[in-house]
Amino acid sequence: MAASYDFVIIGGGTAGLVVASRLSEDPSTSVLVLEAGADLTADTRVNIPIFYAALLGSEADWKFHSAPQLGLNGRVLGPNQGKALGGSSALNAHVFVPPFKGVVDSWEALGNPGWNWTTLKGYFSKAYSSPAVAQDAKEALATEGWPELSEAKGPIQTSFGNVTHPIRKAWAELFRSGGQCNAGDPFIHSSVGSFSCLASIDSEGKRSYSASAYYKPAELRPNLHVLTNSHVEKILFDKGKRPKAIGVQYSLEGASKAVSARNEVILAAGAFQSPKILELSGVGGAELLQEHGINVVMDLPGVGQNLQDHLISYTAFQAKDDIETKDSLVRQETEALGQAMKEYTATQTGPLASLGVHTYAYLPLPAQDRTALQTLLTNYAPEDTQEHGATRAYYDIAKTIILDPEQPSAAYLSALGQTNYVKDLKDENIPAASLGKFVTLGVMLSQPLSRGSVHITSVIPGDSPIIDPSYLSNPLDVEVIARHLLGVKNLAQSPYLGKLLEQPLKFRDPVADFQGDLDAAKKYARDNLISMWHYTGTCSMLPRESDGVVDSNLRVYGIEGLRIVDASAIPLISTANLQATVYAFAERAADLIKRDWKSE
């Protein structure tokens, strides 16, 4: 191994570039990042927010397919994951929201001392900068009741987007009428209710992500090297009494190369690639490794298990003609696109500068639904003999969240326009865009109990792993999401949102009008739920006896010099969109790594 660095980071994605930037702040520390994708920081598809969809299925996407999902009537979904410098932060939908306090506190309850809301809250502030909000904009943003806004000053730049759109005030009035309008900045005061959400879009209308915000300012540091288009094949070990990670084997331009790590190898390849690389390297369930003829370096059955994701359902309602939406862009109307591009070029504002997702709400189920679910929760309680070591603990956390009126079991959002997507990759025809204007309400299942897996299918590094999220495999998930879906019509019919929508309501998809029928809502869920691409948990930070892969310092059990810092290590999925949580997670990880090596 001709090249040698103190730290070799596998994956230049959301988390990997945070760690690389922070570790290389010390000029005496050398850092190498190996990224499979290209540097797309100059690409307009990345930088102009509305064009993010053009990246899905492109060279910037791993183009994975899920296994057929029995819980979704055998549908195959596309788990889009970023293959570019910046990873999925280069192609996500920009939504920047925190997890709910109780979820993060559950990380500690699962056996991870120090991983709680109080500790992590400070790392959000270290990761992003909150936007300045003029006093006259606060009423339009529905933030006039906030006692304070976070004064975060981190690298990721955020904004509120279209401040004056009436959806914001209507949304706040709707939930305030039911006592569920969040009274404070959700990054400071965690409570159920609605809020105006941030987007990772800077003041110039450009995407702000780990490559532009963390890497580019550090790019010229002589102690930081980044190799793009470098495909990691396996981690190299010194297999003494206690195995130690000593380097990484990767391919570049068709040639196999190796680099040594003097201190640590840091795996940050994401929820699909991190378990795959571990298994190719001999770390994982011994039985699976032996099936593929891979020598076992460390038997860790939890590798690739515990896969979690958020499912979402979108319900679109026809909007009044004077409401600004993105529908003309969805239909790719030439005149609208031309006018929007002209406005963006001149002022970096207008329809291209955001996706039109401005409002969120973290909500519990109504009291009558929580009562109905109490019996089901008892009936579906896991047996203590179940295979996954943390199954009972996860069930207890979910039960608490579902039954507690002060904790959210779903996240709701509004989107200014219709959503068009492929529901089943076995039929790749995207539905034709509808004429007219729409406001779409999305409902996301925040704490699914279903767990899936990611595992290798061969010893060839270029082969995709088999990704099986096992959506709705736990029957409680469809019970919870269906009850939330039944309430969507009531929101749309309210006098607050009703001011923006055609009355009587006109559903884009008439089947989404369930008429109060729970079974119809369940059927709709199985036919229409899609992934939010919030994959976590496949190398979970859990006790080893609970099928954990890393300890509370993110060190892989039984192996020296190997740590995992990405969404795969997060033991319990965030409440909603994942990117803010991954940034804070990586910021804290960087501090843990610095602390460990300062004490050496």
C-alpha cells in the first residue's frame, strides 16, 4: 500500500464529508475520502432546487430496486440513493426538519449513553445556519408566536422559500384551531403540532449540501484528499488476536488499488452500501458469509438487519385558480418553464427556487383511534423469542409513541402541486400529469414497526445488494397509517385550507376519498404508499447482544480501527425527513473521533 493516511473515509456523502471536513481542521491530521460518484457541484440539476427529479435514475443515483414488497401487493419500489460527492444530500428534496425529542431520547434508552435530545440539539446548531427573518415576514410565516429562532451558524444554509404564500397562514390557522400549532422553533422546542419548515436552499436559491457547504470550503487543505469515481471493494484487516482495520482496497479507472489507514477506517457509505462493504470484507452474519465463501473476520449477525424507512401517501386536491402551484412545471409547459428560468436567472427566485414544500405538522392520532389501537397493540405484541434482539424494545417505544397524545406517530406536509411518481418499477410508466392546479397533502408513517434487510448477493463488489424493506410486514403499521389517512379529508374540508381549495373538494384520485371506510384506507395504503428514501438502521448503534453493529462511540464491535458514521448506524429512524438528523449525527461523531485520538 503505497499511500497512507491517518483516516480513510469510505463514502463522500452527507455524513462522510462532514467528518472529513471536521477531522481535517487539524492540519496535522491527514484524511482521504473515497467516493464512488462524481463531483457535481457545478451541475444545474443539483444546484437549481426544482430540477432534483432529473437526478433520479441518472448517473447520480445508484438506481437500486427493492425486492417485491408483499405488504404493498408485490410492488417493486425505487430506493433512490445519491451516487455523487455529497451523496443523497445532492439529490434529496431539500426538506430540513428535526426529529422529535422523544425519538432521539429513545436512542439512549436503546442502550446508547449520551445519545439524547439534549446532547444532539447542539449539534443541529453546529450543522446549519438558520435564516434571518424580517419582522414583517413573521406573520406570513406563522412564526410570530415563536419566542425565538435558532441562531445556528453552521455550514448548511437554509431558507423558508416563498414567505408570502397563503398555504403557510392557512396551515397555521388550521392547526392552531385544534391547539396543535407548534409554539416555537422545532429545532429548539420539540412539541407536536404544525410549523413552517426550512429547506436546505441558500439565500441565492441554490441547493446547500455537504459537498458545497462542508467540502468546497475545505477543498484546498493540503491534508484533505478526495478521490471521486473510486469504488470500494473491501476493508483490509490485520487479523491478529483482535482484528484491526488497516486499509481499504478500491478500484479506480479499472485498476485495483489499496490505501492504508494509520488511525481508522471510517465507513460512511450509507444504509445500503455500508452493510454490503462490511459483508464483502468478512464482517457480518457468519452463516451468510460462509455461503458466499467469504472468510469470517467478525461474526456480527446484525449487519444488514434492522432496515427502517418512512412510507408516505399523497392526496391531491384541486386548488383555486388564483393559488400559485408548481403544476405547470410538472406538466413541463414550455412557456411556464421559460418564464420560470428567466426569473431564476435574473433574481434566483420564483418557481425554480423551491419545491413548494413549506409546511409540516408532527401529529398524534385522535383519541378514539388511540383507544382502538390499544387492543391491537396488545394482540400484536412480539414474543420474547423473536429473532432480532431489540424487537421488544422497539415495540415498546412505538407503543408509547402511538398511544401518547404528546408524541407524533405521523408527519404531515403540504406541497404546492401534484406529485407524479412510479408506484411500481415493474410498470415504469409515470402517470400523466393532470390539468389544473393542486395542493397535495402528504402523510408519512413516522415510527414504523416493520423491519427489513440489506445483504450481498455475490462476492462481486459491483453487484447490487438485495434490498428488502419488508414494508407493512408488521400489521400495526397499516393500522396506524390508515387511520391517519382517514383524517386527510377533514383537513382539506376545514375553513382554513378550504379557502385555497375548490369546494366541494375535488380529489385528483377519486379513490382517495374513503368516505370514512377504514378498509378502503388500508387498501389505498397498500396500493399507493411509496418510500421517502429515509433508510436507516442496517449497522445499528445498539448493544451487541441486541444485534448491534457499533457501540455508542460508533466503533464496530470486536474490531479495532473501524467506525461507522452514516444513517446505517442510527438505531431508530427520525420523525420525518432524515438529512438534518444525519448532519447532527455526523457532527457529534466527528467530535467523538477527535476526542478518542486526542487522548491517545
